[in-house]
Amino acid sequence: MRVNSSSYIPNVVKPEIMKLTFSLSLLFVVHLIYGQVTISGTVRDGETGETLIGATVFIEESGSGSSTNAYGFYSLETESQDSITLVYSYVGYQSERKRIGGRESRVIDVDLSGEGIDLEEVVVQSNSFREQLRSTQMSVENITTAEAKLLPAFFGEVDILKTIQLKPGIASGSEGRTGLFVRGGSPDQNLIVLDEAVVYNPNHLFGFFSTFNADAVKNVEIYKGGFPAEYGGRVSSVIDVKLRDGNDKKFSGSGGIGLITSRLTLEGPLIEDKSSFIVSGRRTYVDVFTRAVNRANEDNEDFNAIPNYYFYDFNAKVNYSLGERDRLFLSGYFGRDKFSFEDEVFTFGFDWGNATGTARWNHIFNQKLFSNTTFTFSDYDYEISNELTGFSFSLGSSVRDISLKSDFYYALSNSHDIKFGANVIRHQFDVGRLKAGSDDGEVSFSAGEQLTGLQFGAYVSDEMNWGDRLKANLGLRFSGFHNETTYLGLEPRAAFNYSLTDNLSLKASYARMMQYVHLVSTASLALPTDIWYPSTETVRPQISNQVAVGGALLLGDGYYLTNEYYYKKLDNQIEFANFAELFANDNLEEEFLFGEGYGYGMELGFEKKVGKLQGWLGYTLSYVRRREFASINGGNEFFPVFDRRHDFTAVGIYKFNKKYSLSATWVYGTGDRVWVPVSRIVHQGAPGADVEPFVTQYQEPRNEFRQPAYHRLDLGLVINFFPSWGESDLTISVYNVYDRRNPFFITLQPEFPDDFEDQTVGLEVPQGITAEQVSLFPILPSVTWNFKF
Amino acid sequence: MKNSKYIFAFLALLAAACDLTQEIDLELPDAGGQPVVECYLEPGEPYRLLLTRSSAYFDDFPQDPQEFIDQILIDSAEIEIRRGAETIPLDNVANIDFDFSKLYNYSSTELVPYDTLSDFELFILLPDGSSIEASTMILPVVPIDSVVIEFPEEEVDPDSIPKARALTYISDNPTQVNYYRRMYHWNSLDSIPEQDFVTSDDFVDNGTLVFGTGFDYPVGDTLYNSIFHMTEDYYNYQLSIFNSIAANANPFAPPGLIESNVRGSSDPLGIFTGLSIYRDTTIVEE
């Protein structure tokens, strides 16, 4: 066993670790000072019992405050006094004011009500601007399902990942897809977790839809930088998706019928105020029609059967309160895409999907110490099978994790919120499992590689106030990975917020991240066959170091301006050899190439949250490069395809009244880079082969060209109805309103005469060659009917 | 990227249905002029070589085939192939293989021997003084063990003409890495092959490879099965040619460079390889 720890713990960092350890020890001692009382508790939605993330709590007398964590828990401290006035608030809810005796510590659980708020005041983001302004956390975006549901949707399918692409600094792959390119990172460098379980492939239908059913999702946060110490494992972003807990007050349901899918969600109490459940499912139904068409044409010799395709996903969650201090949660996700084709002699199947499971235990040790212990299971696999009279073929890959994680939140004082915890993940990879041959066993092929890895981490961080104006969050994460070799690494994190005025803050952050598992994919599109591979002696962990500086300005109560500048250095980056064989390869590592990269840029965001018209504007300027890959461009710098210079987004929601709301989004992006062949050769071939008079010849440097710019306007209209049994709405979306032909890819095509028939070997000379742009989606109107009871 | 063709077919269908392709202007830099060599040493055939130059992508295509050929051929080069102490000069004389409709602009009257022990070396001096070099060998032929004609076990449609498939079996030497090119033609060798692909023997478990066709051939059809035993250089070159063609038309197929085995001061491209081909002719019978 080889330990590679020294190369990942720079000596310059070691004194900093000792200082941090010492100061944290000191802080625990300071806590022994008396004369303070602690108020803690949980903040929930009064109607459904859902815990509220990021609700603010402050004490009127002292002006000190706090906000609820990801589990709705809060804790704050104040001087002992006769009485204390607590104010609880959460955007979209009525504030709650409570006056309590202040001589002893208390647990105060609060239910907030969303009723009686004027519609135009119902802002959809869970963090108030003021809270964002004061927070040390920068480079974070937040989306709720409620927000996503008001915006136009592709084929009427509300998609939380596509909505988040509308935020500054998060570029989409290209037309219609869910891939995220965050600050110069590739899609595999995003950690996507669903109720704390990793989702390895968040895509349905090659990335045109995400795996997240908006009806089951409570909240999504995406961290682009300044990563909190509790997160690790990917170098570019963290996308944290939280599922709803289920209504523990009353039984209810919701759903929708759209062009592509139908959805149904049921939720309710199992034991009132103690236990609740939520189940949610959706399924596409194009295959219902294709099967009918195939059946109708069974006797038609000229008819070519249409392949069947559908996807579905299913979410379920149960929670149970064991008492005032303990709560258990069980949640799971299961989703699959299925593609199949069958005729008299040929059966082809291709299915893929994720399964995740989470068991979580929240425990309140005392008013200052809260813990969350989570056991998760995560699986992604694909399987291609093919049967042809007497022969069969199957190819598949999978990645399967089980993990255990404990997080502790310790509210040391109003000036110190400490988090610490540890996790361990066991990875199991089944790579390129091939089995083929004849039924009689005379012919047999097989391939495949099984690998494992143990990933672990521990962290501590302290959110601290240094006086009235300066806040800091200092943290340190220690991580490692073990299989045939061992890698250890330190990941320091630091974030600062200096309040110049009550409405203007300057922020800065630094984060180092390490990534021990890697996506094996050469296509710029998300394919189900993209597989994951662990770090080994040859494949070293990817590392990122990112610094960001910026400012936030609150204009009045409802306008928020942010501006950030970042630089990210990426080490041990992975590309793949020329025409690498990635599907079935027992020596996959031979196809890996290693180098480094960097990205830098600027992001500007402006949000408006008051009045009938709400929305945001976002602009991103970015530069991305890769370099020092031995076999690519002679080791010199080159552009990755996602080096996109400008991205602009405008999102507007206009609420006429309770019945009607209109929304519009407009996106503009510089065209993606593309590797275009610049010359061609005539390839005669060996005797028996066809002559190819126009073989494309790609030459380095790669990705020197840009596709035409991408831009698109979408409109959405939501008409609400209020029948006696509940609520319903008709959501009308128009995707690509002005029918822009956006580039999907560029191809160079030979032109032959109209009467040309290529039937014999020999030199057939085309008339010329044209460059063609292929687009995917023209103007696409859609209608979805949603209901809730 | 085998399964990507299904995905791409779906997307192409969608694009075609909505007229989602449009011609665009693309300004490409000046390119082309790179020498391209194709020299296949086939035992029993003359030494022959095609020497052409690459073209910028949007260069005109002369519509007269002769004019087109003249545009791309490189003449007046000095070429020789060495096998041990023997040197075979190739003259700048056209050689046409009428059986397969192939043209070569350099050839010798001497025939390539079936010599699997010697190295063959290629030297080319171009008219501009630059050079091309390469070396290769001729691998032993891997014979086809059998071609089995099968009709479906269950009758598909009593009114239709029964159609058979052909299963072509070869034995693979498990003690070494082998590369193969599978090609089969329907009714005429001088036609576009029904199948043409390359493969390695990486995953063969028990020393037998089988290549199949669909149930497409009625009684009386003739099938020409060809198995090429390829050098690794030739395999990589041919695979990169296939992939380059695919990358231009399929967004799921990544682009890449053509992997040639010719080197030299002229920055050449191409392949110099022995051809070890076993061909079998089978007539479909009941």
C-alpha cells in the first residue's frame, strides 16, 4: 500500500491547522461563561408541518439573531433578563412574535402561517435578501419548487435543474439539456445529492429532463464556490436537493397531466403531528401511443416498428417523531428510463436509472447541540441487452455507494456557530461488464472490471462574528480515499463578509475541493452509458482551488445586486485518448489523459422581489482553458467546448392577481466551442472497401470554432382555479417563442446531384460541401393541468 | 458509441420532421496539401501505392472525375519498398485493379510475396524534397473455419420468401492480441460492403469468433465473407478513419485525429500495411 498524503498536505497549511485547532479549543472554554440563556427550537410550516430552511429568528431586545439550519433547527443565546421578544419570519409567511420569560433557557417550536399574505408579497425565495447580505456564504443560488412552477417549462415539465441554469454562473450544456457547467467545471464535477444521497446521473432522456420530480422537491441549493466544510467530493459545485417531508396535518394530494408525463403526489399524516408520509410518481406515456401504432401495423410489411421509450420515477418519504428530541426520516428515489425494440428475430433493450435511499436521524442533545446522522444508499446502472436467434449480448456498468455520515451543529454563542462531522462512503464500481455469445456456449465474449474504494472525510467549521461588521466562516476538511493506494488531503475553507453599511457587504472566499471518483465520458452530451471510475495509482484525485471576491448591495427592501469575481485552478483533470474505447475495455486507464485547467470570470446578478413584477437579471463573463495534456495539442492550452464567453439571463414573473400570472425568460449565450474539421482526404481503402472521397480530417488545436450564439425566449401563463375540492391551474408554456434555430451541432455534408445513387464501389465525386447547423427544438407550445386537493 | 446510433436516429428523425437543419457560413483556415499515402501489400498482387494530397474542406470538387483525380494525385515522387536486402522501386505508373475498382498512381510489376517473417519498409522522396517513411509486415492469414447458413426456426410469414443468415466462424489465437477487419459483400465483391468494421480479440473467451448477418438472404444469393488479419497500426488507422467519418455526422461521436503510421519531414498521413485476407464465397441454399 502506498500512502500519498504528503503531496496533498502542503507544509504552508500545517501551521494554519494548528492555529485553527487552538482557537476552536479556546472557544469551547469561553462557552463556560454563565449569565446567558439559550432559546432553541424548530420552525415549521403551520399548514403542512414541513420544516422551514433558513427561517430567521431574532431577539428584539438585543438585536441578535439566527436562522434555521437545513433541518429547521435554530439556537441562539442572549443575556438573562425578565422577558425576551422573539420574532420569527420566513418569506411568504406571516411573521410570528412571541414574548417569553427570559430568566431560563427554553425550547420554542413555532409554526408559521402562509395565509393572509397578499399575493404580490409572496416572494418565492426562502432566504431573505437581508439574510443573504449578512451571510458569509457567497456563490450560492437557491430555488424552490414554488418559484420553478411559475416559470415557463420545456414541454410543460417543471424542471428544477433547468430552472437553476437561469441563475448567473451556471451554464447549461446546450439545447434543452440539464447538464451544468459551473465556473469552468465540467458536469461530472458537480456533486448532486438528493436528501443527502448522491445522484450519479441526474438525467432522463439523454439530459432533456432531470430526475427530480418538482412535486416532491422542497428546495434546491447550488454552491458555485465558497463551499462550506461539510461538503466534499466534487471540485466544481454542490447541488443539494431536499425532498419534502409530507403534510403531517391533513391528507392531501396534487398532480398534473401534461403532454409528456402525468404526475401524482399523495401525502398526509400517519400519526397526527408525529408522523407523515409523502409518495410521488410520474411517468411518460409516449410509448402507449407507439405501442398502439406498432400493433395497428403488425400486418403491414412496409412498416418499420417504432422503438418504445418511457421513463418514470418514484419518490417516497416517511418521517416519525420519537419525541421532542428525536426524529427519524426514511426516503427513497427510484427512477428508470427504458428503451426497447422488438421484432420477429431481434430484441433490443436499453434501460438505465438511479436508486437512492436515505435513513436519517435528527437528535437534539441539548439546546446548543443538534446532530444529523444519515445512512444512504445510492446506485446507478445501465444495461444494454440484445438477443438475436441463438445469440445474446449484454453490456452494463454500475456504481453503488453506501455511506454513513454524522453532522453536528453546535451553537456555542451568538458569535460562534460550529459545525463538525465525519463521513465514510464505500464505493463499488462495475465497469464495462460485457457478456456475449451463442446460446450453445460455442462462442463466448466477456469483459469487465470490478473496483471498490473507501472514501472518508471529517470537518470542522466555525461561523463567527468579529465585531458588528466582520463575519467569517473558517473551516477545514480532511478527506481521503483508499483502494489499491491511499490518498489523503486537506481542504481548507474560508469565507468573509465585511458590512460596509447596513445595505452593502463585501465578501471573499477560498475553497479547496478534492474529487476521488471520475466520470468516463467523451461525448459533450449526457449519455446513460457515461460511467464512473475511482481514483487509482494512475488516476489521481482531481483538485480545485477557488478564490472569489465580490459584493452585495441591498437597494430598498426588495432589490438585491450581487457582483462576484472568481478564479479557479483545476489539477489532475481528465480527458480521454483519441477515439478512446470506453464502453467495454479491460484496460480503461490506458485511455485516460491527465492535465490541468483553469477558469476565471465575473458574475453579475440583480433580483427584484417586490411588487407585481418580480424576477432577476444575470450576466456571466467567463474564460476556461485546459492545458498540459501530453497527447492533446502538444501539451499547450486548448479550449474545452464549454468555454462560453457571455451568458445573459432575464427572468420576469408578473402576477396580475390570484388567478393569473405571466412569466417570461430570455437567455443568451455565446455559442459553444466546437472542433470542426478543416481539411479532407480521399480515402480509397483496401480492396473490397468503399471509396470515401471526403473523410473529415480534424486537426489541432481543437475547439477553435464557435457555434452561432444561442438565444431563446420562453413565455408562461398560469391560470389558477379555486374549485370547492381544492385548487387547480392550467399552465401554458411556449418554448422558443420566436422560433429561433439554435445550434445543436454542426456537420459538413457533401452535396450530390438529386439523381445520385451510391450503389457501387468507386469514386463518386460530390458537387460540393456545405456546413449545416442542426437544431433540435422549434417553437414548442405545451399545456399542463395541475391540481391540488 | 454503438448504441449512440439509436439516440442519433431519434434526434435526426426529430430534426428532419421539423426542418431543423440550415446551411451556415463557416470560415475555415487555409488547410490541405498534406501528403496522404495508402499502400496495402497484398500477397500475390503487385506492389502498388496511392499518393494523394489532402484538400481544404471547402475546396471545389471538379465534376470531371479525371480532373478531380489529377487535382489530388501527387506525381513525380521517388518511391521504393525494401524487404530485407531486396529493394522494389515503384514507378509513377497508374495501376487499376478492375476487380475492386481501385486506382494506384505508383506500382511495380513485381508481386508481393506471402512473407510473414520479413519487415517491409517504405521510402518516399516527394518532388519538394521532403520525405515519407514507414514500415510494416504481413501477418499470417486467419482462415474462416466455416460459414453456416441458417433459416429462422419459426416460420415468420408463410407467404413470404424464406431468408437466411450467415454465421462466419474463425479461430482466434489466444496467446497474442489480434485485430480483425470483417467485411462481407452481397452478390458482388465490387459493391459497397454490407458490413465493414474492425475489432480486436480482447474479449474472446474460448478462442472462437463469430460474425453474423441478419435474416436477409434468400436461396440463390451469394455472400462474400472476408476476414482481414490486421496489424495494430492498420487497426488504429482504419478505426480512426471510421470514427472521423462518424464524428462529422453524429453529435454523440467525439472528433479525433486520424492515426497514421507514416512519418517524415512532409508531415504525411496514411497507412502502409500488409494485407492478410481470407475470402469465402457462399451461395445460400436450403
